[in-house]
Amino acid sequence: MCALDQSYKLNLITFCQAAGASAAEIVNENDKVDILVADRSLEKFYPMLRFGILQRTAKWVSFILSIPKILRRYNRSDNVFITVVGASIMPVCKAMILMKLAGRAKHGLYIVDDLELLNQKQGNRFELFLIGIFLKRTIQKSDLLINISQGLKELYLDKYNKDSIVLPPHFAKRAQLDPKESKKEFKFLYTGGLNLLYNDSLRFFASVIDRMNDSGGYQFTYKLVIQTYSDKAVFNELNFPLAHVVYSTNENRSELIKVYEQCECFLVPYSFAEEDLGIVVTSFPQKIAEIIQYGRKILVFGPDYSSVNGFFKLNGLSYICNEKSVEALSIAIKNISEGYFDVRTYLEAYENNLSAAAIVKVFQRLNEQLDK
């Protein structure tokens, strides 16, 4: 989160173990934000903690040890704590502790996943037990609630009668890629993990471009590049038609940009399965805030109720295919490969919704809400 010179001062309390970075890296990369790395004192022990239960215990010990420092620095009426909540209930538990101990400050939650639904799908009984105890109480006790998508906003308004502000994920400013035009080949690029939320739509997309290429009736030969951190073994299990689908994995940012430069269009797939409806409605991948800046076309392939479809429609962005059929997807692929593209619409959507300036406006609204 960012520090603002408004009525309330925002502070970031984080854990280097959770961030996958050293305390020094976290501080250096967020030099304009007031940061307290709660587990700095235990950082040197993490490489020795090979079991999950030891890592979780260390994280809680480091949090408890940091509470006196947190209270000394931040328990003031001009401060607001924002706790980021993902797929685990543990941050909510910590938020509840701070609400009780740091009573002079304001407290808020920034929820980025439907953690109850995710843990139900994964069968995490212990997490669900804690969710039943803490989630509703903490949401209702919070001074403000922020959600990552309109779907989550509506979910918690309906379940807990708690209104919220929507704050989509943001991404630091990126330069546009150099223009690329191909007369013969048109490459789609999916960048992200291979999991149940995307795999089926990726396979279907691959089968459609395979059919289109075999027909020989289109202006381009279509290819799909899957740039992923998932293992090659996971990719192989999905049985893509390898004549037109390429596996790629790069962790180095400069190499990743080179992969991006070779594509004409980013692909954003979502599951059409009924059992995934809740997650599709409420999730919003941070990757959107990055790729929307690169000056490449983006094809969203997912059901009409997905949060990303809603975002694209709200901002008047092309292109969307919200029907899982060979005919509809073939038309969408043909249209996006041959159609006009105005990059300004993407850049305007970024500046208005996903940029640092957009986040400042959201926190200005939050300050007004807290002052009431």
C-alpha cells in the first residue's frame, strides 16, 4: 500500500517469508512507503525450516514478537491499518488481534480472494473452522472494507451487509512494447500458472486454433505460447496440440519481456465450469494491470459473469469472447487478428483504474469515508 498525505497515514506491515524476498529487498523496493517487516528478526532461520508447520509457527512467533513495536509506531488516531487478505484466514486473525490491541487506530481489510470458497474447494477444514469464527466478526468490526472486484463487493454486501470500495490490483508503470506486425503468423500469449481455473479454456482455445490452421481458410497461421512458471510435466499432462502450442518459462524479467515482444495478442482465459462460477465472479488477476500497458491486443475468453469481462465492458475495451463454442471463438480469433486496435483505450483504462494515480483517488475516498 502507499503512504498518502491525507487525514490518515497508511503503513505496510509485511513478512519477508510470505513475500519471498529479503527484508532489505522489501524496504528498498518500497522506499516511498512506511514499512515494518515483522519477521526481520527471524529471517536468517527460515532456510532451516523445511516443514510447513515450522514455517507457520515461525511466522506467528515473529508476528507476536513484533506487536510491541507495531503498537509503539502505529497505534495513533491518525493511522489506519490495512490488512491484505488472500486465500488464508490467518491475516484476518492478525487483523482481529490488532483491532483489539491498537484501539486508537483505524482498521481495514483489503480482500483479494473469496477465501471461504477457495478453502471449500481445497477441503481445508482447519481454515474453514477459523473462517467460521473470525471472518464475519472481523469484517463487521472493521472501519473500512476494500475488495479487489465488484463481485467480491456484492458478495460481502449480501452476506454481511457490509459495503466496500473496489480497488482492482495495480501494477507499476510499464513502457509500451515496440510495434509488431506479422503478415503470416499471429501469436497469442498466455502468461500465468496452469491450474483448474484456466486449463480447460486453454485446451479448448488450442483445439480451435488447431482446427482453424488445418482448414487453411484464414489470413494467418495461429499459434499459442504458454509462458508459465508451472513445470513442463504439468504442461505435458494437458496434451496440447504441439504443432501450434509452445511451452515457455522465464523468471528473468528481461527475458520475459522478449517473450512478450514476440506476441501479437495476450490471451486471458477463464473457466466456464459451473463449479468455478464463484471464483470467476470474484477474482481479478493482477496480470491484467501489467499486460494492458504493453500496446498489444488482449482477447478475454471467459463467461459473461467473469470480473475481467465486466471490467473490459465497463471501460469499452475490445475484444471479448464469452461463449465456449468453436464458431464463436473462431470468429473472435479472426476479428482480433484482422481488426483495428486503438491502444489508447487500453492505456486510458489503466490510468483510470489500475495506476498509482487511480489508487490515490481510491484512498482519498476512503479518507472521506473514515472522516464521516
